[in-house]
Amino acid sequence: MGKILKRPVQHTEEPAKPLRYVLYARKSSEGEDAQAQSVPDQIKFCQEYAEREELIVVGDPIEENGSAWTANNRPLFTQMLADITAGKYDGILSWHPDRLSRTMLESGMIMDMLDSGIIKDLKFPTVQYTNNAAGKLLLNILFAMAKNYTDSSSENIRRGVGSSFEKGKSGAFKWGYMRDEVTGYYEPDPKNFDLIQRGWQMRADGHTVTEIVDFWAKNDVHRMTKITRKNKKIRKITITKQIASHLFHDPFYFGILVQSGQEVDMRQISNFKPMINEDTYNAIQAMSQKRARVLPFSKRATFYPLRGLVFCGVCYSTIPMRVGKNKSASGEYGLTYRCDNKACKRSIKSVRAKYIFNDLYQVLEQMKFTEKEYDKYSKTIDGYTEEKVQGLRAERRSLEGARKHRKKELDTKARQLTGLPEGTPEIARKTLVQDLEDLENTVIDLDEKIAEIGKKVTDPAQIKMKKEEFLNLANSVADKMRAGTSVEKDILARILLLNIHLDDERAPSYLWKEPFATLLQSKKIQLGARERT
């Protein structure tokens, strides 16, 4: 037999597939590298570069608005890296390396993906990059320079802000004032200073926030926004009840500028003209505390649950509905909440407490949370802890002003008592003694609140519940609320709620405290549409 001749095997290499690039553009955040190209310009230059270099760009350009000053702040960037890992793209096309990263964490992620071959190439119209050792060294240097620029800018900004703040300067807008364009100091706004000052005086005289807001609206108190990189249109801003509430707690108006937990007395370092004096400020804080104050263990006052928490949902008065006991047609007394605003259009002025509590029981029965919700709660708390601390500092300032005012009243009453002439009627003496006891109790309550806030400001971790505490509260609160005493019901409601509004149909709606407000957003369908979270 003849030999069978085998045809030699020919090895042919498959042609390399062209790389697929994704175009990534990032907007500079406010104050960051103001000379950087805008997103449309970045995209335009990258597309022209891709056409010259015959690059294959896949899909639409990715336009990121998140700042690169901190890591994990850019969801589109994170998704892009995940898509590259999944094989959707091979490389990235961007205007400059600093568009990709300004942090060590994210630049490290990019370098690791280059080393492992997950990212096969990078292209930049402004930088010649080659995917080899020399190119990676250059890329590392550029990333480091971008990081250094970020750190230096941040440090310079903090130094500049700190220096200005120490001199009584701030970028924060204050109603009734304007900042001198040359010196940067606050000075009275000729249009609104007298009107805002009049509002403070009305508040000191006992007018409600609603009445003052209406007064300002009738006198066209407003401000116009400026066009900035964030605000593209000029808008007219008027004072709302929420703005007014913050305004009446701001010590700025008697001369104390507060920013990032620091304070500066502008009366000592600049020609600042206070709108009010400190005594007026303290008196208004004391007035607010008196209205919101709950004394469940007072010797004189009868304890009523939810005192100061229930508001009218028809007239939206800033004064809580008056709580008390009314006699029904059957002769029984029941707890009720009544709107005393004479201008209110409620068809039923007085609402029995059962309409609130029965509804609240049903809502709380559906509020079941798991460890997954606790993790979300934990992240939420961590995210707003600093904001919460700032709010606590502002609250402490208000309480301290109220305490100072009450102590002054206490001293005055004490002098009156010791100066009573012989023959003063016993009823007058007893009334004065009772007033002194009430003032002493008020000061003690304020001291306790201030001390409690002080602990939380010193240790922000106290704001955050432990996992067991959170789950126990969230999952058993309905049963505890049903079975609890009136005092226990009140305590639980104050842990969960900021306030309750009653509409004309006697249906309550709730404004929840954090983190329950955020967590209940996902449960708003189950909890009903009317709950205000």
C-alpha cells in the first residue's frame, strides 16, 4: 500500500477585532477648574478626535454631573466600569485624564483594570497615551496631579472661607441685608430691612408666623436670584412660613454669625447693624418654647398626649390645636383637639382624639422593617449626621436664649416677692410663689434639653439607633402604642413624628421624622396616599 500523505496544517491568525470605545464626559462641579471645557465641548473634541483616528465609538456619550472630588459619587462612571467588565466596551475615550478621576480610589480602579486587561485602551484628545509601561507611568502622574489640584483647591477654599468668616463675612443670604461688593460685609438692605425688622417686632408682640408672612407678602418682600452655573434663570423668592420659622431662630439678627458649627460676634469686628437686640431674640425663643413645651409631670398642668403636635390641616395655623376634654351628648368626657383660629373655615372645630389614634394604630401596624431597612437607615443617618448636628446646634442656641430670658424673669419675680410690703393679700403672694415655681420648672426643663443636645453634638453617634433598638421599635411600635398609657403613647409619637395635621374630614396626615420619612417612601402605597412623609 502506498503511504497516505497528510496535507500540512496551516495556522492562520484571526485578525484583531477593532476596539470599541465609550465616550465619557464629566461636568466640572461648582467652583472646580472653571477653565475646564464644558460637556458639549468635551464631546465635540472627542468626536472629532475619534473621526481623525478612526476609532469606533459605541452608543451615546455618557454625560456625568457628579463631582469627582470624592469617590463613589458618580453612578454613571461606576456603571461604565461595570459595562466594560461585562464586555460592552473595550476602552474609554475622554477629553483629559482628570475627567476620569481625581481620587486615589478611582484612579487605582482604572489602573488595576488596565493591568488586568479589562480596560484595553484609553484615548484622550489632549494627552498622547499608549497602553504600555511608559503610558501607565504618565497616566499615574496625571492622576496624581489632578488629585493634588483637588486637595490644594479644597484647602485654599477652606482657608479663604475661614478667613472671611472670622471677619464676619459669609456667602449666606440673610433677609433684610445685602453684602457690600467692596468690603464683603453685611449691611442693611434699603428695600427690606425695615420690613423684616417690623416682622421681628410683630413676633415679639405675639403675632403668629402666618400673620407676619402675610404682612411681608402684602408689602412685596422678596429677593431675586442671580444667574449662576447652577441657576440658569432669575427667579423671584418670597418668604414662606418655613423660611420665616428659620429666620426667627437665627441669632444673626442680633449679631452672631453661625457657620459650620463656628460662631463669630459681628458686633465686635465690623460695623454690623443688628436688626434686634439679644433680649428680643431670647424673648422670642422663650415664646416658641412655651408654645411647644410639654410638661407631663407638671404639678399644675393636666397631661394631655400629643400636646403641641396636632395642627389644623384646614387653615394651617402655626399654633397647635388646643387639647382638652369635652363633654359629649352622652355625658362622657373625651380627649379632643380644637382649632381656635377664628378665621379657620373648619366645619367641625373640635376633633376627638380617637380619630387620630385609631388611624395611627393602623398605619403603624404596616410599618414592618428588616435588617435590609436598617442598613438603609444606617446609611441615611451617616449621610445627614453633620446636617443633623448643625440643626442641633441651632436648636441649642434657641434653647439657651429661652433659658436666659426665663432666668431674667425668675430674678424679677424673686425681687418682687422679697419686696412685697406688709399687708399684701395672701392670694397675691401665692400667685407670685406659683409663678416662681413654674419658672423654675421651665428653667430645669430647658437645662435638661440643652444638656441632652450637648451630648449628641459632642458624640454624633448618639443620634443613631443600634440595630436591635431600631428593629424593636419599628416592629413593635403598633402594639406598644395600643397597649401603652397616655404618656407612653405620647413618647412613641414624638420619637416617630414631627407633627400631625387634621383635615376637615377628621383624617390625620403625618410628617415623619428621619429616618422613618425616608424609609416610608418605599411603603407609601401600602400606608395610604395621604400620609405626608
